Amino acid sequence: MDLGILFVSGENRVTYCNATFAAMWQFPEGASVVGRSTRQVLQTAKQLMADPATILAQLEAAATAEPPRQLEIRLRDGRTIMHNAYLVPDAQGHYLGRLWVQEDVSHQRRTAQQLVRLAHHDPLTGLYNRRRFENDLASFFHDAQRVPSQAALLFFDLDEFKYINDTFGHRAGDAVLNRLALEMRTLVRAGETLFRLGGDEFAVLMPHASQDDAQHLAERIVQRIAQTPLRLLEQTVRLSTSLGIAHYPTHADNTEDLVAHADAAMYQAKHLGKNRWNVYRPDRDSSREMASRLVWNDRIAQALEQDLLLLHFQGVYHAGDGRLAHLEALIRMRDEAGSGQLIMPADFIVPAEKSGKILEIDRWVIRQCIQLLAGHPQLPAIAINISGRSFDDPELPAWIGNQLLRHRVAPQRLLVELTETAAISDMGDAARFIAALRQTGCPICLDDFGTGFASFAYLKNLQADVLKIDGMFIRDLPQEPDNQVFVRAIIEVAHGMGKLAVAEFVEDAATLEMLRQMGVDMVQGYHLDRPRADHPALTVAVAD
């Protein structure tokens, strides 16, 4: 058996000892303890004990204790022995002696400690996990009900961490999380706790901290992450973080609200430009936005199911002679209440992108436009807008090619527009998507060009055929000398790289004339025509 057994007589003499007991206490092979007193046995074993004086005194006291007591004996080698002594009576109930039962519980203790650790620690970084986070937060609020206090909660994640996993692989991503976890450990003081909540999301709970304390730590975390070089596959990269701060009781008086507001503050920081921290502001709370988003998700699903989407078309014209170059398809949504009102894309595209419904909308638009081109061979090319979320759909370019082939539509008649901001936010996916799209033969237009930092530098990686200058530079162009310089530069660079330049938001004759003098290739805007379902080009195509 695994238990050490010793029978001790009423005179404290050993009358039986099993092999497990002898091995547990490392008695010499062949040595017998039978007939010896318990004091002699313990004197032989005390060299193994971590604190022999205390243990021997406890065993002496326990020898006559009623009822018998359980003792824990710690050994120098790290083992733990549980000692139990049981009274042994004869058939008439007379005292005969005691039975010692000893068990080495070291393995069970290590296993139990490991299970406790696994239950409360993240296995990758060794930081406390979400379960421990919830327990600690609940414990703080329980104590705060009795003793008024304050606390700060920091939520943060790594900006563009998906790029690391997608480009360098998940092992590299794990290495990054480990490295940054080590860096952040050095910033957290005693009494403060750092947690990994999952993925690239982290939190710091700061009991008794003021809002100023939280802001100081937030600044150190943001700076440390931005300044930490990460070596990945012979390349050095640096990440940034978006961090949100919520303070108790300033911003919340319960666990749920404190967590929700710290999370909201983190997303407020992300919307303000990333690589920064932000204190929760109720006037920017995204929880209302979340409720609105859920409503929009249902409305978008209904629109897709009940055929409530429709297309309007706006002409894009050659700047030189005013001829129609192609049409741009612009999506609208009919009001499901049957009011006859049209819902503009500014209202539903962002919720659709956040929910992923935009992928279905993109395919609906593509399908409708290809079918329209197939039914009207005389119709000029149609430009469609593809969401940045579609970069995550590697099958979409091939699907577009199959749709064109199936409907016998020349790829040159379908111009695909991608926004510059979406492309540069995930350059790797965008470049791969564009390369696959070029295989279909469709021309590619980079929309909203000029909004990104160092836009010209991205042209080497984003192989577009057309650059559509962002409307912010075109509005009031005759009155804005700085914009004139920028627009002229875009046109010259586009032509130098063999690309066409399009100006949108042309709203008056003076702007149109200035763009012509600058040499822009195509123009689009309310001065030329407005989006409409019954665009004259469609009528002409039908007549032909």
C-alpha cells in the first residue's frame, strides 16, 4: 500500500512497521524499528524534517491527545507527510496502543496547486486570467461596501495585433504577447494586478488608486509598448496600444459598469487615433452605439431577406470633353416600414461592417451590377465599392471572376473601388486581395486617395489603375491654395505612374474648370449629375 503504517503499543514501543513507512523515512535497508520506542524512531527520522524541534514537540503532544490530531510534517526535500494516529482498542474496549498512518501528499499538493494556478493564471504569459480578474474585482467591491475606497481599472489591447498573427504566424504572436507581458510586469506596483483577459486584451486593477495614479500608469504602459522593439523573422517591428481608464466611484458604482466603461474608454482611445490612453467620457459612451448597432443588424438582415436594397447610379465623366466614362453604383435601403423613404449608406454601412453583414451586401451589389451589365451590352462600365472587410474573404476575387464568366461580361466593364484608408489599415491583406483581383481582369480604383499618411508611399504596394482624389481636397478647391498644390501633385504622380486620376465632389463650374487645367482625367459630382435609380445612361442602354 501507499500508506506508511506503524503499530505502537501502550508502552510506546513499535510492534509493526511496513515497508512504505521505512522507505518514507529512508531507514537503512535491513534495519528494524520493531521493539524501539517512538522517541528513538523519531530521533532517527528528524534529520529529514524541515523544522525537527517543532515537529517532535507536536508529535509528543499528539501521542496522548484525545481525540487524535492530524499533523502536517514538512521535510527538507520539499515533501509533505500527513500524520494521523488512531486509538486501537481490543474486543472489550481496553486500550492496546495506537495506529500511525502516514501519507506522502506532496504529489497531490503539487497537483492541487497546479490546478489552482491553472484556474487563475493565463497559461501563455503566466499573468492572472479573466477568472481571477472577475474574482478580484468582485472582492474589491464587496470590501468597498464596508470601507469606502476608490479604484481605477485600465483596459488595453494591442493595435493591429492581427497583422502580427497573419504575417508572421501565431507562434510569433505568442512570443510578442510574452515579451510585452514581461515589459508590463515591471510597470505594475505592489497592490496592483495585471491580467491577460484573452487574445491581446489586458487589464490592470489598481485598488485605492486615484484617477491621476491611473493616468500616470497608463502613460507608462503606452510609452513602453511603443518603445519596445520586437524582432520577428529578421525584421524589427513596434506595436502600439489603445488604453481606456475607468475610475470608481467617479465613473461607476458597481462591477459591471466599471468594466463596461473601461472597455468603452479603450475604444474611445482607438477611435481618437490609437497609441494613446483615454479616460472614460460618458458623452462618448459607445454602449448606446452598441444598442443602435444591434437594431441595425436586424434591419440589414431584413433588407437582405426581403429585397429592400436598391442601387442608384452616378456618372463619372471625361474631364476633357464631358463624355460619360462609366457609372458608379451607390447602394440605398428602402425603409422596411413602407414609408417610401430611402436610407442612405452613411446610416447602415458602418453597422454592417462591424457585424460582418457588409460581406453579404458587397456580394449583392456585385451580383446586381454584373447582371445589369450582362443584360445591357451597350451600358458603359460600372464602378462598385468593396468594403475593407472583404479583404478577409480570400474567395471573393475568384467569385467575382466566376460571376463575370458565367454572365459573359468583360472584366473591363466592372471597376472595383477600394478605399485607401481600408487598404493601408491592413496592407498585407489589401495587397494580396488586389493581386488576386487583378487576375480577374477588373480595373482597380483606389478611392478617397490622399486621406492616409504618406499616401504616395503606399502606391508601390497597392497596384491600382485609378486614383480617386478624396472629396475633402476638391470641395472649395478654387478658394483653397493648399488643396490646389496637393491635388496637382496627386494628378502628376498618378500620370507619372501610368494611372488615371478622378476627382469627386465637383460641385460647381469653377472647380470643374480648375481640374481640367490641372489635367485630371475624370470628374464626378453634383455639378454634373446626381445619383439616381433611373440614370439616363440606363435608359439609353435599354433603348439600344
